[in-house]
Amino acid sequence: MSLVDISLPPPADKAAIQLHASDNVAIARVPLPEGQVVRAGGIEVICRTAVPMGHKVCLRPVGAGEAIRRYGQVIGRARAAIQPGEHVHVHNVAFEELHFDYEFPRDELPPHRKPEQSRTFLGYQREDGRVGTRNYIAVVAASNCAAHTAELIAHSYSREKLPENVDGVVAFPHGEGCGHSIGPDTQQLQRTLLGVLDHPNVSAAVILGLGCEVNQISHYLGPNAPITPERLVGMTLQESGGTTGTIEAARRSIGAFIEMAAAERRTEVTASHVALGLNCGGSDSFSGITANPALGYCCDLLTAQAAASVLAETTECFGAEHLLVKRARNRQVAERFLEMIANYKKYLVRFGGSFDDNPSPGNKEGGLTNILEKSLGAAAKAGTTPLMDVVDYAERIKTAGFNFMNTPGYDPVSLTGLAAGGCNLICFTTGRGSAIGFPTIPVIKVATNTRTYSRMLDNMDINAGRIADGEASVEEVGREIFEMALRVASGERTKAEKLGHKEFVPWRIGPVM
């Protein structure tokens, strides 16, 4: 019987997965009916109630207040005594904020690179040494007041046939840029938009304002700007004749940009030029068993090529930070990472929130009980190599190997930060089927379970659910992701690109004025 056939009860030894010998729970591979026999880790129990797919079934007696363990780590404490065979979830597990004795690195850790044949892809070489995986013309709104016009400009090219080497003219509309408090919030927005404009996947760009907003286009122009005037023009609706006049003016500039981009060619470059952003959304209990560990293996392969991988979502590191601290390159990097966690906690407290607000109803329906369990699975995306650098939201990625970026767990905001930091590819794992992409960066979607993959074939690129089905190993799927990443970097289109996903949401951290 195939494990994806959920109409029949599974054999006892195929019913659930124990992830670590010390775990007192196992994860249901398929929906388990009441009375189902489960055999895992040398223990046999009978389900006292039905257990949904991806949810936890108790293997050993757990007393009230005793720890629930998954991945060999504490994910909460029993609200009351839990008997073997019982369903373990939010109804009988209490969230507890853990405090760790961190194991800081004593010496400088070198990047772990396996000896492996050098790999290549076909990309667009830029003057600053970075390499694009796509070749777009971007129209970026400086504020909400210019957002609609930016969309109209990009839409005016929707039926035009562009040269083969031009992937498109895309808009970056958003609701920010005015009504901001002056300071860290506006600085972060400017860093984000500058990262979108000055990106290896962007050949040239237009920065578009109304003219009187807080976020003035002058910030992006002039002698100190990192983008040359040949590749960036700025204009405002107030000075260019309103919406219609601005569309006409922008099209004149974009016409020259298209000619320039059409002359650019893909050339063979080493895989060290890959900067892969890592994200998970609509997670389920299989995320930490299948797709995330497989993506982690892919990241280890990329590190062997001296490429960069970037873990994000600070809210989904809480509860797993002790594991990442151990992997930090040095004490300074470890403390910088913990500073991000501490600052995010202060940020949440200001609004009366906590890290455990993160698991969504869909996450919980998929078997994730709290943020500790979710984070332990999410951290697996980063593989096993040393944490080389830590950057704030939308800061430029400059270090080969495993990096961390401070972002929210909210997917479109997290992807926007990764993109602004210079990631030229993104890999997104999902158990519930999150549909998302980015205007200028290909997003590879990896399903954590076969059911979601089968139901959303138009959205998913890779099925990591084959791992839970017993049809593939973590290493095999990890290499599949790695090989697809190189093909996509060379121009193969992802499902999100084919569907036209263009989500872009900057992170607003301050008040509305």
C-alpha cells in the first residue's frame, strides 16, 4: 500500500514517525483512526482517539507538567497526564518560554565546504561582480501616492513582445513612503527600495514619486547613489504631467532601458554567485521532516560551492536559537543573532504580542502545536554548516555560506527583505500550499507532503512529501532542489513565475503619522 493512499489503515510500523530516540511522541504519517496500532522506536501503542495526519500521538506516559519532546528537544509541557496512544496537541500541551544556557563558539569556525566538483549556471554578470538570474526593468514607487501609476506603467507592456533577454517590465507598488515617522522606519524603507532597485536581477529601473512624500526620490539619485544614471531615472507625477504624462515619460526612458537589456547575454558563471533566500510558509508538521531538512541539504551543497544561503523569519527561530548559536562562526556572530531575537521580543511586547502568536490556525491544523515546535522544524532549512554572518532586514548579503537575516515570519514581508538583501533565488517550503512569488526573483516551491503537492500541481515545483511516503531520502530530495536551483538560475521558469505572482510588501515598523 502506498502511504499516500489514506483510505486504508497503514501497517503499524508505517503509521507514525519517531524523529529522535528521546521523543515521547511520534508524528502520524496519515490520518490514524481510533484503535490504530502504532509501532515506533520499538514502542507499540493503540490510538485512544483519531489522530489527524501530521499530528502527534503519545508513545510513553507523560505526567502533568512533564516535558513533551520532539526532535530530541522540549516543545512544551503536559497540561495534565497524557497516556500512550492519546492525541497530543494544543488541548493538552502548554506553551512555555524556554531559557537556554547557550554554548558559544570558543574559536573561529571556518566555513565547512565539502570537496566537490565546481558547478556553474548561466547568469547575467553585473558591473559590481554580482550575477542576475533574471533581467528585468523595475518601476518602483517611492510612496503609496505613486503606486497606481507604477502599476499602469508596467501594465502598458503586458501585451508588448519584449526582446528575448528581457524578462519583463514589473511594478513595485506598496502602501508606504508617506505618513512615516522620520528615523529607523523611513531608513528601513529606503534600504528596502534601494535593494530592489540595485539588484542583480534588475537591468535598469525607474523610481517614481508623487513629489511631496516623506520618501523623496532624491534619496536614490545623485552622485552618492550606487546606481549609475544610465540604469536609473527618477520622476514625479507633480513634475511630469500627472498620471498620463508620467506614463509617457516613463515609457520613453524604459524604451532605452529595454534596448540596453536586450544586448545583455547570459554567460557561464560558477555556482558561488548564487544567493539563495530560504522561507517557509503555511507550515505543517511535515515541514521539519521532509522539505526543510531537504532544503538544508541543498544549502550544504551550495556552501560547498562557496555560494550564500540566507535563513530569515526571526519569529521562527525562537525556541531553536540555542542550536544556531552553537553553529555561529564566532562569539560576535552568535551575540549579533541573539540581539536580533531580543530586539524582536521587545518589538512584540510593545504591541502586547508574543512569539507564540506566530503559529497560524493553518499551522495548528497541520499539526504544529506552538512556536517551539515550529521553529525547530524551520531551522532545518539552514542545513548543518556554520552561521557565517547576521544582517538586519534588507541589508546586503556579502558573505558566502550560511547567513541569517532579521525578518518577520509574515511571508511577503520576509521575501521582500531577502530580495532587497540581494538574493537572486528563493526557495519556499510549504505544507498548507502557500501561493506566493516575487516580481523579479524566481521562487521555487517545495511541498512538504504529497497530498498538498497533488492538490496544487500548478503551484508546487517539487514534492518533498516523497520522504514521508518512504519513496525518497532527505538527501535525494535535497539534491533535486539543488539541481533545480541551478536550472532556474539559468532561466527555467518556476510555477510561481508562470502564474505571475508578484507579491511585494515592505516591513513597516513604526507608527502612522
